[in-house]
Amino acid sequence: MQFWKKMVLFIVATISIILSFSRLYMVKSNFSHSIDNASKQGNNQHALEKYILENNLVETIRRGEEVTEDKMTECIQSLYTHLDANSELVAFYIPDSDKVISNMEWIEQLDFSKMLTEEEHYWIRQMQDNHYLFFSSYWTINGKVIYIINAYNIQDIYEERDRQNQQILVTDVIMIAISAVVIGVFARYLTKPIKILNQTAKQIADGKFEQRVDIRSKDEIEELAISFNRMAEEIESKMKQKDDFITGFTHELKTPMTAIVGYADLLRLRQYEENVSKKAINTIYQEAKRLENLSFKLMELMALSEKGICWQDISTSELIKSIQKQAQNQGITAKLEFAMDETVLKRRPRIVRGGASQLN
């Protein structure tokens, strides 16, 4: 997979995860806040109805009337008949007679024994595709226990949560698609210099050492391009030095080989006088020694390329004297004149001590 595609995939995935968790957290927070508000309102309404019913029964007692089960049923029925069944449901339970008075159609589905023993402030149940918020409490009148249970329909809170989740899903898909396109274009633009560097590197690897990159982005990519060009220049310089060395070394090999082959061929074809044959044999020997010396120098250069060159200082006057001495030893009568100031150069002694043909 290309680098810019990996970049797009990573950024889009990161944005998707962050957006999803942040939005889901907001929806969950809003949902919890709505449930808390509904529970506070339901609890207040539950306490109010309990207070009203209790006052009615107390007034009955004050009037001197006996609070019978039928009287309690009458007060309860007079209370819940005035309630809005669409928004509130109520049930009254008298454990002694196991009697239930309610405007809930699905009252039989409730487990009173469990609901009345739970310690939660409120609880939520799903009944007939709707969610209800339940509250319960009890009081004792004339030795009789009466439980009151209120149920408030909070389905609209769940529907709102589902609507927000669906809206978030659609919005996130659209945003992620747009982000992927924008990030893809931006990533292609950012990675274009890397593509240029890669193409140029392949050209240099194919032998086109003159290739360079021209990237002006004023950032780390531009610094990389400058370093890349410097590397390419060094490679081109090294390859040119290598070609020059091979050309010079080939020329150095050709001269003694020509002499050796020529004199050996003369000796092979016919008999010559002793002095001529001796001269030819001496020439062959000298040129062979010259080849041997060149082979040693080549091996030494190969070793230097691995271990590095240990340079030593030499003054220009010492260098000139060394050249003059080598010229005299080889019988060179040419006149050498040097015009230079006294200075110090770097040398490797064994190479400088070689023949005149190897001083270049």
C-alpha cells in the first residue's frame, strides 16, 4: 500500500474513532440528563398524588366515617379517573386482600412482589414497545397497608436518543467521506516530493548520475532534497574518479603489455643475435616487473578503500627532491622546473615511493 494511502487510512480512522466516541458520549450524557429530569418530575408527581390520597383518607376519618376497604377503593378510583392515561398510569395494591386497582391495561404483567421490594429510587421497564418510569411507596391506615405505583411513559426520551444516534451515524458517514477526499488530496500533495525523490533515486541507480531533484517546500522535505542532491554529486564524483582511474590504469597496463607481447613475439618468430635477445629479454623482465608493481599498487588501493588512507605530511621541497631522485634513477634527462611556494602536502609514503608513472 502506498504511503499516502496509509496516511489517509490512519487519519480517517482516527477521526472516525474520536468523532464516534465523542458523539456517543454526548448522546449518552443527554439521555442520562433527560432520564434524571423525568425521574425528578415523576417523583414529585408521585409524592403529590400520595399526599392527596392520604389527605382524602384522613378527612374521611375526621368526619367520623370508618375507613373500610370499599372506602379506600372509592377514594383511589376518584383519584386516578382524573389522570391523563397517555402520560401517567397509576396502580394501587392492597396486600391484605391482594386487590389491585389500576388504569394500566398490562397490570398483570408486573411482578409486584419484586417491584415493591426493590430499593432503587425508580426503575424502568419496557411494556408493549414503550418504556415506563416507575415509582412506588406505601402508607398504613387503620392497620391496612396500601401501595401506590406510578408509571410515566418516557418512550419519547428513547426515541429522541435513537433519532440522535441515527442522525450522528448519517452525519459521521458524510463527514468521513468528505474528510477522506480532502485528506487524500492533501496527502498526495504532501507525498509528491517523496515520489520525486524515489523516481530520481531509481534513475541514479540505473546509471544516470547527473539527475537532481528540485524541491522547494521550506520544510524537512526540502532539507532531505538538498542532502539527496549532495549525495548524488558525491556519487557522480566518485564514479567519475573510478572511470578516470580505470582509464589510466588500463593505459598503464597496455604500455608494458604491448612491449612484452612485441618482444616475446620477436623472440618466438626467429633467432636474433645474443645482444638483441638479451635486450629483448631484459625489456620483457622490466615490463613484467612493472606489471607486478602495478598489481601490488592495485591491491594496496583496494586495501586502502576498506581501511582508509593514513596520510602523512610532506613539504613541497621534499616532494620535488623525491621526484628528481626518481627521474635520475630511471635515466630521465628531461628538465623539470617548479614554481610554487613552500607548503605542506598530504601523502602516503609507499605510493609516493612508486615509479614515476605512478606519481600522477
